[in-house]
Amino acid sequence: MAGWYALGVAFFAAIGTFLFGFDTGIATTTIAHQSWIDYMDNPSKGLTGAVVAVYIAGEAVGALTQTLIADRLGRLRFMELMCVVVTIGTVIQTASVNIGMFLAGRVLAGFAVGGMVATVPIYLSEISDPRYRGLIGGISGCGISFGTMASNWVGYACSFAPYGPVQWRLPLGIQIPWGIIMFLGLITFMPNSPRHLIRRGLIEQARSEFSRIRRDLHSDDVQREFAGMLAQIEYEKEREITSYREIFRVFRHRVLVSIAVQTMTSLTGVNVIQYYQTILYKSLGIGPHGVLALAAVYGTIAFLVNSLTTKYLTDQWGRRKMILSGLAGIVVVEIYAAVMQREFQHTDNRVGKGFAILGIYLFVVAYYGMLNSTTWLYGAEVLPIALRSKVMGLAAASHFIVNVAITEAGPSAFANIHENYYYVFVVCSAFFLVVAYFYFPETKQKTLEEIAASFGDKVVESDETASRMRDDMGSPKPGEERVEVIG
């Protein structure tokens, strides 16, 4: 079982992904309140759509910013910066007096959570015991689903509030403390990434942080594991490249897997189904409160299955099997959902309409149970440390850019081709199922350094004697290090 210290760090780090899930979800109910519409002087459809669009654009910019400055600032400092920005953004949204101010707050919050959601999985993967990395890293995915669930229930509860600003300001204001709480955790008890410290040449600080994180191990085991990590990172530093052209040439397989796994999640249609599930519920004759309640149940199922599979499957069954099972399940479920909606959406058959709603809930089990538990972590752990921030920023940006395209197309697609829009995601999911089967290797139970062997890259190890005899600067004495290729 993972130690309490590691779990505590993971839960605090997941506040960053919780904010991503909550702030993304709360916009759906906020712009639906008539009190918000009246207060903002009846904004046009374009401005209302911009509430979602500018937020996702901000996320993409935040993710790309990570590629530029995250390595220089370090994992903790970068997340601290994002905590400050997200707090400012949520305050501005809550205090907005016009639509322009509201959009400015959305941009800032989107920027911050875009940087955060790409960094938290990197950070957790780098501090995790390889035996429990699926659990520790998967908690970041649970943060997203918990934020989605919380935003749905808060939106539902506030629909009963008296008409006025409380209906929409209170849900937005609930976000404000969380960035502050995470910031306090970052500056007090959360450790720096020992792998990042090694890359910066801070060997003794890295050794101290690693011993602090792996306090469950005997000192000899700590030294042995640290020595292997040190040897591999130093080997990679000697061959480090910074040109994206060279990165794609030398590490093509690892880079494309990381980007593909994030693009894949968008092309399952999860955001389209999540945002526009209310259209289905309304078309089935369900009232406003019932629609919000069903959306809240959707979020609750997402969080529960995400938590269960993170705890019991990610480390035990493995990332590859979960991704393959999730994609296969989504293909079947989306075909089922499209057929049920075509047959029953415009009829008086209440049982049939219930089966149509079941299709939405089956999707959430397949996606959040299998993919959301895995994909953010998997995209980070397949990369060498020198590329982790650079490529994860690109991968997260691809996720957001594809999301905004297919989400913006949602209303027109449902109006013109109706439930057939699901078949677009069926084809995309089937394509990525084939890609994952042939090109996604397993990573469970391996250190981040050992994963290199799964892609045919060299893995360097130091023996126990060399690890004990490193000098104060972390360099091995001559003749006391061996190099071998694993796999």
C-alpha cells in the first residue's frame, strides 16, 4: 500500500486537476441561469459561446507555456505560479460586473488550469513508487472527475436559490479557496521532484528529497534505486537535445504516444457528450431541475468508477489493458447510444427513453473508469525527463485544441446529423484502438527510467557499491559504475 505521505501529496496536487474539472463544468450551469443572462445584459450567442471557447483557448496557451518555462522554474514553482493565476481568475469571474470582465476571468482561469493539468501528472509520476504509480498518478485523473461531479451538484443545488446573483456567483466563488490551499501545500510539505533536481545538477538535494519521499524503504534500497535513477538521468543529460525536429526524430515513438493518448481522449467525444447531455435530457421531456439532477448523477458515476479503477486496476491490470478496454467499450457504447436515441428520442416510449439515457451512463463508465484513470499519467510516464514538460505541454494543447473544435461543432452537428455525430467518435475511437494495440507498451511496475527499454532506448544502471560511494557532488568514482542495456 502506498504510504500516507505520498497519498497526502497526491491529494494536494490533485487540487489542481479538481479546479480544471470544476471550472470547466460550472460554466455549463452558470450560463444557463436566467439571472446570469439578465445581469450580463443578454449577451449574444457568440459571447455566450465565448465563455467556453476563451476558457479552452486559455487552457491551450497555459499548456504551451509549460513547454517554455516549467523546466526552468521547476515543478513546485510552476504550480505555485498557476495557483496564483487561477485564484485571480476565479475572483474576477465571481466579482464580474459585465461580460467582458467575466471573459477575462475565464481566460486567466483557463490559462492556469491548462498549465496545471499538464504538470500535476508529471509531478506525481516523478515522485511515485513504481509499484503504486498508477494509484498516485491516477489521483490526478480522479481530481478531474471529482471536480466535474462537484460542479454538477453545486449547479443543481443553486438552481433552487432565489432568482438573482447568488444563483451563479456562489458556485463560482466556491473555487476561490482551492488555489490558496494548494499553494500552502506546495510551500510547506510537498517535496520537489528528485528527478528534476538531478537534471538541474542538485544531486544532494535530490537525494534528500528522494529519501523523504521513499521513507518506506530500507536505506540500502533507497540508495540502490536513487543510484539507478541518477545514472539514467545523467546518461540522458549527456545526449540531451532541445530542437523539436531532433526530438521527433530521436524519440518519435515516445513523443507520438504521449501526444496520441491526449488527442485520443478528446476524439472519444467525452466533452461533447458531457456538455450536450442536457440537450438529450430536454428532448426526452425532462424538466429543468430533472435535467440538472441527471447531469449530477453523470458526474457522480464518473467519480466513483474513476476512483475504483484507479485503486484496483491501474497498477494491478496495467495501463495498456485499460486503454484498450476503454476504447473498445466506447466504440460499442456509442453505437448503442446512437441507436437508442434514433429509435426513442422523439417517441412517447418512456422505457425506450430510459434506455437512451442508459447509453450516456454506460459511456461515462467506459471513459472515466478506463481512460481517465490512465491517460494523463501514461502520457507523462512514457517520456524521458528532458522532454516531459516540453512534450506534455504539446500533448495537453492538442487535447484542448481538438476539444474546442469538436465541442464548438456540437450544436450544429446535433441539429443537422443528430445522433449520427456519435459515429464520428466511433470511427476515431476504433482508429486509436488499433494504434494503441500496436504501439502503446505497458508501463506498470517499472521505474520511469526502466520504461525507456519498452521503446528500445538504452537503460543505464549503477550497482549498489557505486551508489554508496558517490561523492558529495553525486559523481561515481572511477571504475565503480557499470552500464548495461536492459530488455
